Amino acid sequence: MPFLFAPPPMPVIPVEGERYEFFPVHRVYCVARNYRAHAEENGAAAPEAPFFFMKAADMVRPVAEKETIKIAVPPETEAFEHEVELVAALSKGGRNLTREEAEDAVWGWCAGIDFTRRDLVREAAGKGRPWTFGKNFEGSAPVTHVRPKTRVPYPEPVDLWLYVNNQKRQSGNTDEMLFDPFDLIAELSRFVTLAPGDLVFTGTPGGAGNVRAGDRIRAGVNGVGSLNVEIV
Ligand code: MN
């Protein structure tokens, strides 16, 4: 093969309960401020339209149901924060999707954590700069294995929650989203051609907060999955 060096491995998420099925991750889109409580805790109003940022596909870390993954505190931050989220996994793409086409594009769902260097996001936002380094760093997107939509209660309202050292830090319900996942996918597809393998992090409820080395996080979305993370 005429590659200059070995091509990077394809990031994948195992399918829950299937030993040999994997969801290949193409791109990772995340919505900002999709729950009023989280917008307000960051001193922002609820947005009139959703807006997005991205993480690289290889920032995704799949975590099995009984596993505890270790994630290191990233460099250059004094405010390393957790955000539990419902994550849509797309097996179809396209442009200008209708809401119905967006529903059809979702293959399944994960629970995930959008880890954030909040101080870098705030500094960038204040200076009108991109959020990239606040959001995109190694291990910044741990997710459960992906569960097919036929085995998930969503879009019925489901609770999402996050504990740090057995203390509840975040709890909310997907019915508190300002824009639901299908509206987010349709909106994204106005700006980019979505593709199979794309993930969409759908935002976090209130209570995003700081973690440090030694903390143990347990987070999940009811009916979708839960994950354990040890901060090192
Ligand atoms: Mn988020």
C-alpha cells in the first residue's frame, strides 16, 4: 500500500451485547448549551438555534458496562469538567435531512461524557476564539457501547445522571433538551453532509463540574447504558 506510514487505526465502538460487531466512528459533532440549566450555569442565555463544535474521532473511548476506564487530567487546565450526555450514532447521512430522515439516520444510542477544559472554553469564548482546545483532547469523549435504537426507550423521556465519588452531581431528563436529537441532526445537515459513522453528542443538563485525579465517575442514561471513569 502506498502509505508513507501506517494509517491510523479506525476508531470503533462495540455494539452492546455483540462480540464481533463494531460501529466505525467517522466524525464527532457536539451541541453546546442544549439544556437551559447548563446554559445558565455558564452565564449564557438559551440559544435561539443550536450551535456545534467537534471532537476528533480518536478522542472517543468506548467503555464496556462493567469496565472502569482511566482518563488522565489533560494538560493546561485548572477546570476539568464532566458533562453527561445522550449520544446519537448515525448509520446514514446526507444533506438537508428532514426530521423524519434524521430519525431514520440514527442507528443507535450511547451514553457519553463530553469532558471539557472549562477555563479554556471560557477564555476562548471571551476572546471570540474557537473552543477547540477546551473540548478536543485525548480521552475527552468516553462512551458506552452502542445500543441499537430498537432496544432503547428513547425518544420516550429518559433520565441522565452523573455521580462523582458516589455523590450526585448531574441529573436531568432528555425532555429538557431545547432541541431534540432529530432536530439537531436535521440542523447539522444544513451545514455539512452527514455520513454513516457520525456521532452527535446532544448536550448536558445542569451540574457540570470539576473533577481531579483520584475521582471516580459513574454516569449514564437510563435504558441506554452507563459508564465508569477513574480520573488519574
Ligand atoms: Mn457538552
